[in-house]
Amino acid sequence: MKKLLHIQLLPLVSGVQRFSLHLLDGLDKTEFEIYMAFQPGGELEGEVRKRGYHFLALPTFCHPISAKDMLTFVHLLWLFRRYRFDIVHTNSSKPGLLGRIAARLCHVPLIVHTMHGTAFQKGQPLLTYGFYALMELKGNLFGHKTVFVNNSDREKCLSMHLLPTVKARTIYNAIPHELTLQLNAIAEQRTMPDKQIIIGSTLRFSTQKNVIRLITVACKACRQEPKLKFIILGDGEHFALCQAIIKSYNVSNQVLLPGWDSDIVPWLKVFNAFVLYSRWEAQPFSIIEAMSSGLPVIGSAIPSIRELVDEDSGYLIALDDDASLEELFISLAIDFQPAYRKGKQAVQRIAGLCNYNSMIDDYTAIYSG
């Protein structure tokens, strides 16, 4: 039996962490003994223990670059030497850098990294962009295989010569069969909305998700169209500011912020459309789930979202074209029939793109060397 370690950073159950849970749940447990290591104390720890996987705490792991990173690096060296893992699989930028270097120094036979988006993004200061790109180059030198969850990030990194083609692989994210069946059942029961058009989302209230602009546009649209209602689930650093924006527009009865809820299924039943106006993404599970439940998706026209959403299954709005987004919201309240048809197409499109069996088989093949 192979010892497999997945390294995450934060103990949340958001997209990156859910990727690990979805993947590990689908592996053959007679073939792999599963470990997960991350910062202790959050919801993820409970999910890991509930599944019977081994949990290894990394108490000094933190999101910003810190002097604590050296302590985490030494801790990883100790863990790798103690447990002698056959496979170390890192996720996201900081675990990818520290984990891959430590694993190679400890002669771990197979080192895999999944890139859930790049740390270097358009609009960053040149030095910041260059530093993060250099760190990714260094990490790739120490790993054996880098998996991208979309083609656009893979092509970008290859064009920047951050890794050789032989190390790069694209494997789309996917959700387990049980969840897919639940969401498909919701899709089958969808009917045309009558009195209200409810546009929903689940996201982190962060700069990446462009949430301040999204909330502002939603408020402006609601001032013009009383049929519109928005339900934006999540929390984060911009949550209080978004609450203040809603209050300033006096639309608190139309733009609702219920907070974080890890169970998205009941909310997807309520939504009539889904919106994600992000500045950058890797391959969001929120869109996969929304499309699987028969919702038309309104997304920013960034490369990764364009790989999932097309004109037959949703709407793509140029990033920061707030006027067009507001116009679209209002048009949905006036005539929702075209959006309803797009939601029907979304189910078929996402089923063809994001297949759970294919995801499990592809990663199992990598793990088998």
C-alpha cells in the first residue's frame, strides 16, 4: 500500500481543499494509505477525521510570506523523514514551493503538484509578478509532475518556460457522483421563475472575486428593477464593506449576504442564475456545481471561466465592464426565458467537460508512475 500525503495550507473547506477531498474520496483505499497536512483548527480537519484519513498538523503554516515559513519547511522535512511517503501531492503556491523542495531533499519517489491558479497575475507590480513566477519555476524544478486544472494556465506557464512540457498535464476538476446526481435532480425540477429573479453566488469576499464591484452593480440593478434579488454566500476581508455598500443603496431587502455555508445544495435550488465576476480563477467548483444544477452562469470573460461557460450555457462579461453587467441583470428580470434555456444546456456542457471518473483515473495513473 502506498503512503500518499496531500498538503494544503488553510483548514477551510473551499475550492482548493474540496479538490483534495473529492480526489481522495475516489481513490482505491486498498491501494493508498491517505494522509493530509495543513494548518489545524478549521472545518477541514473535521472532514479529514470523519473520513478516517490521517491528519498531520502544520501549526506554523500561514498565508502571507513569513519567517514562520522556515519553521514549516523544517517541520515538513521532519514529517517526510519520519513517515517515508511514497507520494507527496502539494496544492497551491506556498505548499507547492515548500513541499516540493522538502520532498525532493528527502528523496520522496513521486512529487506531484496541482496548480489551482497562478500566484502571478496581470496587474501586479512587475517585481511582484516576477518574484512569484520565479518561485513557481523553482518549485517545478523539484517536482516530477505539475497538474493544471485548466488549459489556459498550462499554456501560460509553458510559454513562460516555467516547466518542460513533459512535466505539465491538464486534468479538469470534477465533483463526485452522489453530488452530481443531487444537482442533476435539481436541474430536472427547475421551472421558469415567476415573480422574482434570484441571482446567487458562493465566493470569498476578496479582491480576487471582484466582490466589491459585483455588489455595487447588483445594488444599482436592484434600484432599477424590483424583480431582482441577489443572494451572495461567503465571507472574507471585504464582507463588512459590502454590507455597508448595500445599506448605502437602501436595497437590503434585495441584496442578501447570509454568510458562509458549506452546504450549497439547498441554495442552488433557490437560485435562478449564478454569477462569478472574478478577476482570476483556476477552475471553480462553484461554477461546476451551478451548471450541474441547471443554472445559467454569468461569468467574467477570463480564460479559465471561458473554458467552462460558453454562449449556449451562460453569459460572459468583460472584466470590469460594470455597465454591461448591470444591463444584463436588468434584462434577465425583464425576460428570463433565454437564460432558462441556457441553464438547460449548462447541464449537458459541464457533464461533458468535468467527468469524475476521468479525474480519478488520470490522477491514479500519475500516482502509479
